[in-house]
Amino acid sequence: MGKERVAQLEYSEFQSAMLDEAKRRRKAAKIIAVLEHFHGPLDGLVVGDVGCSAGFIADELAGAGAGRTLGVDIDVPGLRRAADRFGGRVAFVCGDGTALPFPDGSIDVLVFNHIYEHVVDPDAVVAEMHRVLSDKGTLYLGLGNRLGIVEPHYKLPFLSYLPPALADRYVRAFGRADHYYERFRTRRGLRRMLRAFHVWDYTLPVLATPTRFAGSELFPGAVGRVAQAVLARAPRALLRMTLPLVPTYLWVATKTPRRPAGAALPQPPQPL
């Protein structure tokens, strides 16, 4: 068996990517572009970032016009950094995602970006987000795929495919960690996790039109421009065949049936 999972406290202390301000703000721009395409402007809305850490994404959400912005995490050092820099326009709360400190239906927009694999009980967190989201609210999800070829945290191929005990040996053999903590799910497993929601898949729209969604960092350089052009022109059915192996899914979820508010796209978002 793999090592027992406990909450990853003080995550920003050992994961330097959480403190990479430029990268976090680029991610925020993509998140906001997707949210605005689906939901419309964030002006005046109550917006929450679950797993906010050092607060860069929450700060960008506030800058995009949110009426009230909330950041939630158990990462106390990250929250201290966030409050010191952005506490003037974001309310940061130390709280567990399985017991969000908000009333039922009180949040208009939630962001849950690359977090689920780090929490002990992601199903409980998803249930809590469903509880606090308003009936007309929107949930943005960045979701790592277990079947992505190269594991994103340790950069080892097929790591997330392995059972816990073998994954632990793999990361130790390459000197990356004492054990492999993260737990990813397949596309089917993720959809099952979100079964209480109506879900739209923005993965292909963002990949095919990265400039529209502030995702140009996905395709750097000349090779990236060629890849973008191929994706933009590829038949939709062919692209959908690749989805089981895409490293990251970008989904938008709602409690009640809704359709994207934004303009038509060459590769439109698809309901799941």
C-alpha cells in the first residue's frame, strides 16, 4: 500500500510553483477568459477561489471586477503572503474545502484550479462547492487527467497510471520525493465526481483558440503556432478522440442547465 494521505498543509512552502507570480497570473487570465465567455462579466459578483494559496489568482479575479472576492485554503504561510499583499481587496479565509465557511447558495462564481488531486476527499469538496454555489452560479475547474502521459508535478511518464505502492517506488528511484501523494482520476472518473452538476467542456476551445482565452503560453514559439493552426482546423470528431489522453481538462459547471453566453467558436465548448 502507498503511504496514508493526510492534508497537505503549508503547500506553498514546498511547492515553489505556487509562488511563481507571472505563471499564476497567466493562469488567472485564462480562467477569467473562460468564465467571461460562459458566464459573462464578473462585475459585482461574489467570487471564491478554493485552494487560493498565495492569492495571485484571487487578486486577478478581484481586478476583473468581482464585487467581493474570497480566497480559501489550509496553506497558512500562503494565506499570510496573500493577506499581506492583497488583503485590501480580497478576503482570505483559512478553511478546509470539505467545510467551506459560507452559507448555502451564497457564491456566484467559484474557481477550483488544479486542486482536486491534492485533497484527501475531493468528492466532499465538490459537494461543498455545490452547496455554497448559487443556483445561477458558475464553477470553473482545471482538472488533471490520470491518463496524461507525463505527470505534471514530478515530470515522470506514466507515474499517475501506477498503483500507489509502485508510484512511491518510482518517485523515490528518481529522487523526486519520498512518496507520491497526488491522486488523479480519468475523464470518466472526473465526470462521476461532478455528477451533481451540468458540465461544459472548454478543453478543446482553449487549445484550438489560445489567444481568445489568454492561453498563448500553451503553444510557445514557431512549433506552437503550427500546433495551434492544426488544432483550429482539425475535425471536431478527430479532436474529441484525443480527449481521454489530454493532460488537463478545462470544465465549467453549473447547478442548473445553462448554455455559454459568449460568441460562437471554431471549436465550441461541448456539454458532458
